[in-house]
Amino acid sequence: MSAQPITTFKTNDKACSVHEVVLGCDKLWAMGQEEAIRRLSKKRSSASSKYELISDFSARAARIAAAYGGFYLEQGEDGKPELKGRFYWMGLAAFASKQVKCGLDFIPNDPYLILTPPIVQPPLRIGKNSLGKGNFWLFQDIFVWHWFYSKYPEQFDECAPERDARSCEGQIQTNIDSLPWADDALPILNNLQVTEDIKSGFIAIQKTEKLPAGKARGEMQFVSLMAIANHEQRKILQPLIYESKPFRATLKMQAGFEWAPFVPVRVAAFSTACDVKQPELRVQMENGDLYDETDRMVFITDIAMQYHHLMGAEKDYMEGEIRTISTWSNQQ
């Protein structure tokens, strides 16, 4: 089923006539950003055509995980099932956003969380705010790169340098500027402009599309995954949340009390469950600090390598779990 219209363009008011409008790169990026917002929104009522952002962090994380899973599986009208696996990072990201949801579920909801000064927030609430912020803005960034490439692959290389979340027009710019943490996030993230890692990741995706199933394709999939993971971790999450001193203090406290009640474990589980007992389906961070970029990238690389192994050895199981996650798109 096609998505609901995300915006309306008035192009001509003369009846029985045609006026051709060329949508340049800036308009296409704006449409992609509006779609990213809509994916995390719900209709105000059954009779309304207007949307409002879902406020619950955990429900957002579920929807984000579903969107990532759907991209990997090539679902939707722009999907190309014959090329399944080209968006390799997206499969891992479905599990990662599921894990964020698990972390968020550890902490009760608080509608005043965003408005409370960090100094008076309990540590786990600081963690919830940071997880929600990072997950939300990573999606606003990475979903749109994949959305654009999926819809307009021939224009991607030309248009990638023109993406700028501060150069949209009218209502779309208003919508972007009104997003949670926008005033803080957009300057830190350079207005979601292209990075060298994004360029490298999508070059590898293009190469993956041309390769038959086999060792060479698998190697190229891993190249794309690690390039996008570097972008995700180093260019988005590190400056946006991991440089925060209150969040660093929270993560240090969490690491010191792992396995205590109500303290999440630093683990990635290749399952729809938050954690599993099977050692081959989980990777736990044993050493280092999660907020330290170098330490975290060691952990991320270990996760990526185990994901890559399982996608070869247990592909049916892995894609089955991703398929289940992809059904979470209507959580509110």
C-alpha cells in the first residue's frame, strides 16, 4: 500500500492545462526528510489527514527498527527483492534500534523529561533522554540517505552534496525546525550534509548490486556496513550524545552496576528479544567505555563481524527475526 501524501504542491490553477514542474535535488531531499518525520508520526484522529510526532521514545525506536528492517528486506513500492542484501547496514540497524528500545523500556516514561535540566535528572533518565535523542536524529539522517538512493539511484551522486536540512522551504522547513532537539542537533550534525563515509558506503552498495551471490558480494556488503557504521558512530552519535558529560557519567555508572536489577547490559542480541542465552546470538561489551569512540568502535566491529557470520551461517533465522521487527511500524 502506498504511503499517505506527505505534502501538496500547487503547480497550476488553470483548468484543463498542464504545467510541468522539475523537482531539483533540494526538493527531493525535502520530500525525503518529510517522509522520515511521517514514519515517526500518527494521524491526529481517524478523520484527520494531519500527523503529529509520536511522543513515546520506545514506540519511536520500534518504528525506526521496523523501517530499517523493511529497507533490508526490500519491502515497499521502491523495494527491489532481487537486490536484497544491498542495504546490509539496515539489517544490523534493525537489531540495534530494537536494542535501543530495550534500553528505553528499562526506564518509566516521563513527559517532562526533555524539559528537566540535566543536573536534576536521575542518571537513568539522562540515559533515556540521550538514547532517544541519538536514535531519533540518526534516523532523520540515515533513513533519508537510503530513501533517496532507493527512489532516485541515478540522481544520488549528483544530489548528495546538496543535502542540507536548513535549506528546505515553507512548511517542510518549519516541520524540521520544530523536531525535538533540532536547535541543538542540526548544528552539531552539520545540517545532515554528506560525509566521506556516506559516499564510501553508497559506492560499496552500488558495487554490491552488480555482484552475484558469493564471497565477493559478501565482502562488499561488509565494506558498505562498516563505512556506514563509521558515519553513524563517529559523525552522528559521538558528537550528538556521547560527548555529553552527564551521559558519560550515566554510562560509567551503568557499566559499574551491570547485572544489577533495572540496569541494562551492554549487549547486542540478534533476536527480537532484548537478550538471549545462546552465546552465538549475542555480543557483550566486556572492556572499555561505551562513550569512548575508540572503545565503542571495537565493540561495534565485533557486533558487525558476528552479524556478518550469522548472515552467512544462519541467514534464514536472521532474516526471519528482521522480518518480525519490520512489522513493528504501527507502534504508538
